[in-house]
Amino acid sequence: MEITETRISLIHKADSRLRAYASVTFDHSFVIREIRIIEGKNGLFVAMPSRKTQKSCVKCGFKNSVSNKFCGNCAASIAPTKGIKLLASQQHKDIAHPINTEFREYLQNKILIEYEKQKTTAPVATPEETEEITEIEEQPIE
């Protein structure tokens, strides 16, 4: 399996560690979106798309985030998971992820190389330009 296309969407938030989102296409046949490029303590790394882990309310059956203390539907108290405090990494579950180290390194290297290319060639929009673009996008089409 080979990566045949990588698309990078840069994020320009000064107070965020999130640097960009990536979409990766494999063999012109399969795509994974919302791969995050994050600035960590030891440099950039790739985080795979994930979703919040959920737990059903015993009273009404509504699915709540495992970090919730009360049900979002009926406001019933949600008992903690058997006295174990969940780490932040346990509150999310990967939707798609590499199975082995070799493929993870291949994927991360390809994404980060494309990110560096995009970062050096993409024009950076000023806050004024960003507002103008937003105003244009919000105008109705006749």
C-alpha cells in the first residue's frame, strides 16, 4: 500500500499546538481525513483521527462522554468507571491507525514532509484577509 496523495490544511492559531490537518489517499482508492499535525515537546508528530469514548447512562441509556459526571439527557449522576480515573489518552479512541511501527513511521514521514513543503510555499493570510474571505463565503449565491 502506498500513499498516492497527501493534502495539508494549515491552521493559524497562535495559542494552539495544532499546526495542520492532513488527508491521505492510499493507492488512489482509500482516504483518511482529519489526521492532526501537532507540535509536541519533542517536535512535530501525527495524531490519527479519533472519537470520544462513550458510556451509556444507566437511567435513560443516553450515550455520554466517559469524562461526564452527569447525563446530558436526564441529568442523572454517572458513576465513575470502577474507581479508575481515566487518563486523557483513554478518553479518545482512534478511528483508524497503523498496525505496526514501520507503517506508522512511513505515514508520519510522508505527512510531515508534505507539511513542511506546504508551510514554506503557502501564503500566510493576515487577520484582515481572513475576515474578507469569511465575508465573501457568507454572501448568498443568487
